[in-house]
Amino acid sequence: MEITNAQLILPDQIRRGNLTIRDGRIHKITFGKPRKTRGETIDLRGDFLSPGFIDLHIHGAMGRDTMEATPEAFKEITEFHLRGGTTSLTLTTLSAAQKDILKVLEAAKPFRNKSLGGSRIVGVHVEGPFISLEKVGAQNPEFVRNPSAREWGPILKYGKLVTQMTLAPELPRARALISALKKNGSIPSGGHTNADEKTLEPALKAGMNQSTHTFNAMSSVIKRGAYRAAGMLEFSLARDEMASELISDGEHVPPVCMRMLFNAKPRDKVVIITDATKGAGLKPGTKFELYGIKCRVTPVTATVVDGTGLAGSTLTMIRAIQTAVEKAGIPLVDAVLAATQNPARQLKRTRDLGSLAPGKRADLLRFNQKFKIKNVWLDGVAS
């Protein structure tokens, strides 16, 4: 199959061209006028053709939650997010009882790198329970605890299925956990943390290479007496080694701060996520629970019921890209990079995911100037 007359979103530019798919992979990319072919041809008439989006942080959608730990829940979540342009994702847990976290991993294990009819399940992001009670956010404080090898050992027995763990690096034994995650090939990500730079520097050296939902549930400049120390936010902005997740809905992070993040970080170190919870896809006003925390859907995002805090988002990836471009003034090529090649790099999956290049999976997305999705292909198959 050949896709012609497309605005190809490449890692460093947008260029008019054509793309050929063979055996589920990108076979060839050409520029200029398309050549005649005997196979199927789809004329995009100037619409954008992007790599499929990759979401490293997604809890649910349509009233379903990763914590249900069932194929049926995974299917509904991934089908919803595929419609929003996400072709690969990591199902994300919450701070919960150990048995329930292991239940999610066991349920997801047969589906690693597979699709249940929606986005490909790359693995599982374990968010919590080893986080700070001072920065708990919408996680249930009843299940927040300090890390121990007795608890993280059974989790890491699932190997590369565990793509990422969010933890507070100031907790006891956190550095040992970071080292264990690095050895496992998982992303150690600092989040839900009240750490200062004195704790964060050794955590970085131990292998922590990402910050979870930057600006949210993390320390900022800390004042002790007459003096100040950098918190997790400033540390993430300042250290080029670290990738920074961004919930790009304009509510979790004001557009001016979204722009600041893109200005501060190298192009390859911003990772757009949805952090979508089970409220995604539901009508504003709908109430739901996140492992015991009562929440509700708002017109743009989700909050805890009393309105005192945010509770994940209701984003799709295409809306996250649109918000970054239209509200924060981020160039489209940079916003797409942050949702494709950058997360693929964090996952160490750039050989087959994340950009338009020969040999890579034909995970593709067609959308127009108004960010309306017209086609999604997973391994070259239209969905």
C-alpha cells in the first residue's frame, strides 16, 4: 500500500511526500510527486501523516481502569485511546495493595507487545506505592509506603513488562530500588516527591532518568531558614539527562509553563503523556473512583469530588498535541516528537517505533489542520 500527498511529520521537519507499507512495516519514503503503483493507493490530499503516538502514562478510559486487571478492561481502554491516535501505550497502576499491583502485571503479561483491538500494550508503568505522603495527589494515602526489596522483588520478576516505576527518591532504600529498576531495563521516574537537590543528585547518578507528570505532585524551590534549595521541578528542568513527562491539557500545567518546559529541555527530552484516568471519554459531571478516591469529570479534565485537586486527565493524545500547539505555541513538529520518538527512546524501542523511517512498524496516524483524526494504522492495518 502507498500513502501519497501527505505532510510527513519527520523528527526534525514536516515535508510533503509519500510512504509505502509492506508486510506491516514502512518500506520506503519518497518526496515530491508520487509514482504510479499497481498496489492500493491512499491520497491524503495534504493531510498530516504522523507516527502513531506512544503514551507512557495512562490509567484508563470509558469508566474502565487498569487496576481492574482484566482483558475486558484493557480492551476498552486501548480501543478508546487508539481512536485518539495512540498506537502504543503502557497501562499504569496506582498506589495499591501489593496483591492488586501483581494482579495487574499477571493479567497484562500475555498481552505484552500485542493489541486487543486497540493500542498495542507495550508494558506496565507502576506508579506508586513508593511515593511521598506529602505529594500524594489523587493517590490513596492508605496504600502509600516506603520501598522494600520484599515488595519490589516480586514486581521486578515480571522483567521488561515493567516499563517504568514512579517513586519518590527521598524515601528510605529508594536508591537501591532505582538501581534495581535500571538493572531490569525499566525507567526509574521521580514523581509524587518532596525531594530536594541533595537527594536528587545521587538518585540521578543511580539511574533516575525521568520526571513523572512534571509540575504536578512534586517539590519546587524549598526554603530552609535563610537559604533555598532546588526541588524536583527545578532539577528536572535543569538536568538535560532527564526526560520530563508533561500532561498537555492546559489545566494540569498552565500553557506558559508548558512553553517553559519545551524551552528549557532539549528537543528529545520532553515526553507528552495523557495520564488519562477512567473518566476519559465520559460526560462532564460523571463521578468515578480511583482506588477509593472519589472523583468527577470536568469539561476539560478530572478532579477529586470536592474540587481541591486534579485526578489525572481526560485527554486523548491528539487533544494533547492540539493543546500544546494552539495554547502553548509549540511547533507541531516538536509536539509530535514529544509524543512519538521521545517516548520510544525512553522505552529503548526506537528500532521499531516512534518515527517515519524504513523498517519501522507502520503505526501511523492521519489528521488534518484542525486536528481531526481521519485514519489510524497499526502495523499497516487500518483501524
